[in-house]
Amino acid sequence: MNNYEEYYIWGAGLLGERVLYHFAKWINIVGFIDMDVNKQKFNYMNMPVVSFEQYIKIKRKNRNAKVIIAILVGYQEIQNKLESNGVYDYYNFIDCPQEYFSSNLNHIYETHVQKKIIAGEQYMIYGKSIYSVVVNKWVKNITGKYAVQSSDIQKCIAQENCTVLLTVHTEKEINSKQVIDLYNCTNEIAEYYNKRLEIFKDCNKGKRCFIVGLGPSLKESDLNVLHDNGEISISMNSIDKIFDKTKWRPDYYEAYDFRVENQVDIDRLDVKYKIIGDTLKTFSQNAHDDSVFINHVINDLSEKLEPSFSENFAQYCSAGATITYGCIQFAVYMGIKEIYLLGIDFSGYGNQGATYGHFYEEKAPDGICFYKQNLLAYQSAKKYADAHGIKIYNATRGGNLEVFERVDFDSLFK
């Protein structure tokens, strides 16, 4: 039996690519696992793709052949499958800091984290994720020895003359001088801050606005009402598909999905202000006119945890698997006190049996449904709004979003 450590990424797709990009230089990644028999016929990212059955055979020969699950929806089923076959030494990529999910791949975050590890210090690591494993590699490189890892935070804090490195999410904030948070560092990184976005801070303080989604309920007649009444509005992604049917244009446009840069001519978009996430890698790195503002976006994609709510939009925005969540954060940053959602049906791909999720015709979706993640994002937005005296109403005609109080759109203009 072999005992050398090697890793297989479960999921030969975009997320698997990100695992490979971030971690290949720190751990021994040797291949992918995928249930798609067609993918098993070819290499992916110059690495073999094996079936689960083939992996089990490999595991029997090498007990240190470990798995990194790079699946966002349905990962619990994979965990159950692994455990039912006696495999317990696996990691879930979703337990890593949300910076790692961005399509704008860079090493800014890990460079920042490594600077917080100091030679000569003694460390313990709280957490047992693949990120924890990699952080321990950094500890070894910087201090000359590995740190002890533990999933018991009290045990970690009880250690004298030892600094604890947090590498996983914690339900409660831990206030201790001997604890360094390496999981939530986004607010600390100066490279992410865009000073140009400061012009929007409280620019609409105390006012109301409409966040216009792309749901099938969206009507040009409702948009005309917004136009005729001079309402402040924010919209997103492929909203330009309705521009030929209405005089209305959003005051602010947001896009965070990396696919948008191949679907929308953002530079020519008839919108005064365009807030574009650095997740649109190519677009965000090119030069544009003054209507374009780039902001840093993190993707909170957990099925269990509510995404963070950014209180400083110039530093970062949490996408929460739905751009509507980002639009809400931007509205709050502008000082808006009443937010009305319009065309946010929450009835797309797989939700309540709906076939299409947008007002325009489209092919059957090739993506996955983030129903749970979207719901968590809306719940997080409501929780933040309630705590800060902000009202969020759902003025959508129909749909399945029941997190926010319903209002009749027409009644808002009587």
C-alpha cells in the first residue's frame, strides 16, 4: 500500500478549475472525479478524470488519496456516498473563504493572509478544511514547522503562548488577542477598495428606489410608470433586452455574473452609472469611460450560512448567488430607506417547477439552481434591513418570493 498524500477534485468543471488554480502549488492534486462518463473519456485541465469506482480502487491502494468536493449544489449527497464507502478524509471546497469562488482568479487574498503569519511565532489552526491544510503549508514555509490543527476552538484558545489562526467560518465572533482571523479578511485588503465608489455614499439618503429584476412578470408598462414618476431604479445583467419597448432606463446598472461580459455591450449601455464586479475578469481589467465603476465582489455560496452583508460597498459587495442581493447592498450604501423589488419572481430554474427565469425567451438553462443560496441571501437582507430601519417590500406581480412584505405596485402611485 502507498501512503503518499494526493488529492482528487470531485467535479470536472469551473469550480474544479478554481480549486486547481488556488491549491495546486501547495498540495499534490493528481486528477478529477466525475460521474459524467463522457468526461471520463478525456483529460480535464491536463489531468485524468476517473469514475467514483475507479477512485475507490485507488483509495484501497493509497489510504492518503483524499477528495476535495468542488460541487455547490448536492454536495451532501456526495459526502454521503463517500462515507458509505468508508471514505472520511474529504474536504468541501465550499468551506473555504468566499474569495476563492470568484471567477476573477488572483492571489491577492492568499498573499495578504501569508503576511499575517510571522516567523518565530507558535500557532494552532482552528478548522479542518482544505483551506486549513493549505494555511498549515504556509505556516510550515514561514515558521519552519507545522501547526497543530483542531476543530475545538476552546482547546485552541486554552493553549498558552500560542496564536490561533481561524481558517473556517465561526457562528459567533471570537474576541481574543491570541486569535487571528484568516477566514474573513476582505475588509482588510486595500487593493479591493475603490475610492471612486464613494460618490454614491448617501447620495440618495432617505429616498426610495426600485430594484428591477429580470423575472417573467416584468412588464414594460410598469417600467413606463417608473419613468413617468421619476423613480430611482437599479437594474442588472440583461435588462437591455427590454429597452426597445420602453422609455425607462435604470439610473444604476449592476453586473456580477462573468457570463454577462459576453452577452451585453456594457460600454454602450444607455445607463448613467454602471457598477461592474471584478468577477467580470476581462471587462474589469480594461479601460472604460467614467460611467463604469468596478467593485470587488465575493460569492457567498453556502447552502447553510447566510451571506455577509457589506456595509462598505466601496470595499466589497457580497453577491450571495443572486445579483439582487448586491443591488440591495448598493441601495443601502446610497442611503435608501425604502426598497421596492419589481420583477424579482424567485421562480427560475428548478424553483417551484418553473421552466424559465426571465422575461425574455431563452434556451433551457445550462446552469444550476441556487434556490437555497438565494433564499439565504434574501433572509440576510431582511435581517439587516430590520436592524437598521430600512424597509424592503416586494412589489413583484406574483412570483414565489415571500421573505419581504408584499405591496401592490399600482397602489404606490395613487
